[in-house]
Amino acid sequence: MSKPKALLAYPVVKEIQDYLEEFTNLSTLDFSKPNTYEDVVAAIKDVEGAVVLGTRIDENLLSHGSKLKVISNITVGYNNFHIEAMKNRGVAGTHSPGILDNTVADFVMGLLIATGRRITELNSFVKEGKWTRIDNSHLFGKDISGSTVGIIGMGRIGEMVAKRCSLGFDMDVVYYNRSRKMEAEEKLGVRYVEKDELLKISDYVVLLTPLTDETYHILSHNEFSMMKKDAIVINASRGPVIDELALIEALKEGRIAGAGLDVYEKEPMDLDNPLLKMDNVITSPHISAGTQKTMNALAWNAAKSMVSFLVHKKAINIIPEMKGDF
Ligand code: GLV
């Protein structure tokens, strides 16, 4: 039996590529250069399946890939999928849930502590030779232990962050979510509050929602104006859950104290983005899941999901909106 044609649109370790080559007639993009959406469109023509990371899967791309049966996202987030367009063309989407939760939660704690205690500023201060006297009170930060953290989006990652904050750092943890998480409330001592209440009482506001129509710009002008003046915002979910211009304005006007950001409305971000000039903003390049171990596990999951669908005719890791369709 001939192997199905497939595309690998993101570089993975050799073992995973070997596995894909064993089961499919695999083509890859040119990984010696950064690839664009157009590169994927140009390579999608004859393939039945593709492993992607972050590529926008929209009607235009699908119209160039009329043989497509499945797109396997390396990531857990799948806001790059235009679900209706995929459904209309009968193309399945898979993703990678339950793999990166601890890795991302660790990174969120890193961002939270680094922003609250101003660690990158301290690092520059010392390395730039500015540490010339004992009184450094102008560099004092904000406590982590004993403060209140408000988590918006209590999914698996939210729970892992709540666990660290509550059990590890003795923080008061409140959360806002579409549904109550009774088990987490009992196990971790976290408390459900409405969004406005969360914004009013939290010292740290942590965003961990998927990006959907409901969560788009969930923090905007109105929300920033409700927050404490010394509040810090942490975002390691998706950039557009924050209205970035409103965030910039709130930071400039001192309506909040700082932000730790792994994600942005435009990625990679423009070099003239004002966030890059703010000392009270810590930035990282959408890398909260970025350990080799976790990235390999995510890529394995995508590769196996695609092969399972195309070769073994078994749909696994299908996104929730398509469950039961395949
Ligand atoms: C990373 O951002 C993911 O969604 O897996």
C-alpha cells in the first residue's frame, strides 16, 4: 500500500522525522530559513496531512490543499485553526493537551517572580556597574508570598499555577473561569470570584485562557482601570486576550505597576513596540513551553496524531469542537 503524502512544517528532532518518514511520504519545508504562511501554502498542494506549529489554517490554505484530511498542531492552543473552514472541508484538527502544563506553569511562576521582584532590572543594575552603594531601596519589589493572585482561566495550566501559588508560595488564590472547579477549590484552597472582583483584589493577575471570541481582549481599558495601582499582569496564554494598546496606556499612566509577557498581539513583535522600552515589563518570545523535553513530547504527540489518523484510521487528540465528527 502506498504511503500517504504528508508535510512537516516545523523542525523536529530526527527520531520524530524518521518516524514520520516510516509511515508517510514526507516532505518538509526548508528549515534552514524562517518559514512563513505562504511557504506552507506553497507546500500543501498534494498532501493529506500536515504537522504544523502556529500556521494559520484558513480557507485560503485549505483551498490550496484539496487533498488534506488532517492538520496536527504541535501546540495545545489551536486558535490558528479556522474551525468552520476546516469543518466545511472535512479536515480534522488535532492538538496536544496535557503535555506542557507543568512546563508552562513553571515559566509563569518565573515571570511572576521576576516581574514582582524586578529581577531583570536588578540583573542589569549589577552588570552595568550601577551597584555603588548599600541603599538600593529604589529597586525594592513587591512580595510574592502572602499576596493575592487572580487567575483568569482555570484549565489544566491554571490549576498547576494555582497549586504552585497556593501550596508553594502561600498566596491567596482566586480565579475566574467559565465553570467552577470544585475539586481544585477543595484540594488547593482556591476561591472562585467574578471577573471584576478578581481585578479589584488581585496583586497579580495571571491570564491562562485559550483565545476565543469570548476571551479576545478580556483585559482592556475598563479592566485595567479596575485593577490595583500596584498590580502586575502576567500573560503566557495568547497575546490577543489582552488589548495591548490598552495595556501600554495603563502602564504609561501608572494605572498598573508592571507586566510579565510571553505572548503579544503580533508575534514576533515589532521592534518599535513601546513595551520593549519599559523597565517594568519583562518580555520573552512565546517560549513558556520551551524545554527540549516538552517540545519533543508535543511534537511526538502531533506526529502520532497525524499518523494515527492517516494510516491507522483512528482519530486521536481531535480538538474538542470536532469530537465525534471523525
Ligand atoms: C503553546 O503556546 C501552546 O499552545 O502549546
